[in-house]
Amino acid sequence: MATYKKRGYKPKTKQEKEEVVEENSTTAEVFNTLDEGASKAEDWVVTNQKYIIGLILVVAVAALGYLGYKKFVAEPKAKEAMNEMYTAKKFFDDAVSGISRDSLYTMSLNGGEGKFGMLDIISEYSGTPAANLANYYAGMSYLNLKDYKNAITFLGNFSSEDKMLSSVSKGAIGDAFVQLEQPEDALGYYEKAFKASENELTTPMYLMKAARVAIDLNQNQKALDYLNRIKTEFSKSTEATKADVLIGKAEASL
């Protein structure tokens, strides 16, 4: 059993003296081990200091390089890409307005008046926000030109933190799959579309589209769930006025 010894305590017996000598020896050994470890660490640092300094310099240069690239390369490139996309977007906007639609959608894709089209922006400015947005415009152009496979490809390459735009792009992929007579895929994308953004415009629209496809797939209970949600949550929408007919059709098929 260990006993507590007061400061200044002097061993009296031979056994106590031996214990003190052993304790002092053990303590000295511990400190010697620590000193040796510290010495070895210092030696390692001295021996490898040029490598350590090199590693620090590599990390510092990489950080500065990234900041420099972002400021002097990435940001100017992104700005240039948006400027180059202006004419292609104008062609797209004019096509949406109904003026020579097919030719304008084609010009939006391939360019015109000596300016880049959306496909050029995607190729020349890969990785920029403009190239990402160009995927959306290209996909929608192909959808309107009835090139549904390319529509799916380019819309699939588009991503956005804007919930409304994300919803519309997924819904458009659903539309393309409907035209390709792939209803299961269409239903999946319509469901993604109404889940991406809840609002009075796109949510009831894609719920209705999903319900119609679900009825065609004989998934009538799912169709009823979507139609009843339209009537309950979006009662003022255009889709709500059409829901009763489809509800009757779905219920009759259960």
C-alpha cells in the first residue's frame, strides 16, 4: 500500500533508503527518456527542415495560386462568357415570343450574326456559370425543336440553386420522356419537379402531369393522391378545375 511522505521526510531504515534510491532512479530515467525523445524530434526537424519549409511553401503557393486563378482567370472568364451568351439568349427569348420559332431556336443553339450559340458557350467556357445556364437554354431549345434525346442530355447537365428553375428543368425532362414514350421515366421527373419547388404555378402543373402519367401506368392510387393534393392545396389553380374528371377516372380504375 502506498503511503504519503511529508516534505523533508528522511528514510530511517535500509528498506526505505533503497525505495528512495529506486524512486529517484525511476524519475531520472523518465526525464532522460523525455529528453532523448525531445532531442530526437529536434534532430528530425533540423535534418528535414528544408523539406518542411518546402511543404509549407507548396501549401502557401497553392493557396495563393487558387486565389490568383479565381481573381485573374476564373472571374474574368465567367464575365466574358456571360457577355458572349447575350446574343444567343436574345435568339432564345425571341423564339419563346413566337417569332420564327424553329430558326431562332436553331440560331440560339448554333449562333448567328457572328456570335456564339449556346453550344459554343458550353464548349468554350466549360465550368463557368454561363456554360451551366447554356445547358438549360440548349435543352429547352432542343425540346422545342422536338429533339427529345438532346433535350434530356443538356437539361440533365444543368443544375441550379434556384428552386423554380430547377423545377422547370426537371419538368421539361419529364415532357421529353413523355414524347419518347417512356412514361416511367417521365413520372419520376415530374415528381422531382413538383418536389423541387412548392409554389402556386409549377407545383399544381407538375402534380397534374404526374397524375395523368400515373393513370396511364395504372398507378391510380398515386394519381388520386396527387389530384386530391391539387384540390386541397392549390384550389385556385387552373389544374384544380380539371381534377374532378381525372379523379373519377382514377377511382373507376381502382
